[in-house]
Amino acid sequence: MACNVTVTGGQLEQAEINAYIQRAKEKFGKEPFGIDIKVDGDYVELSYDYGDQPFHRIRRITGYLVGTLDRFNNAKRAEEKDRVKHGV
């Protein structure tokens, strides 16, 4: 994957840019599509672009925050099935 890097406000060596890309991989678990690097003297501001991230719905069911019921054991599935659902 090729990461699109934009540097504004100064110049950076390629080794430093590669270090920022590697930091993003280690911190977030994948390489970003792009990095905006704003140089301000000795300081840099990093903005990562990972594209659109999927949104997962989370609900509170039987006291647990869950996205889906597929990880529930049989007892929790039965508890969810037997619960009284209140209307709004």
C-alpha cells in the first residue's frame, strides 16, 4: 500500500517520513491512506487519513453492550429471547 504524504511548512528527510508511517502502522494496526504533516519549527502536527470506517451499532441487551448476538452462549440467547421489550 502506498501512503500519500503531504508536508507543509518545511522539509523533512525521507527517513523521518518513513518513521511517521511506521508509527501509524504500530499505533493503529494498519497503514494510512495518507498523512498530512505540518512542520512548525521543531514541532510537527500529524493528521492521518484511514478512509471511511464502518459503523457498528452497539445496543445494551440483558446488561451487556453488544453489537450482535452471535457471541452469546445458549443461556444468554434464551435470556434475550424471553425478555420483555418495551415500546417507546
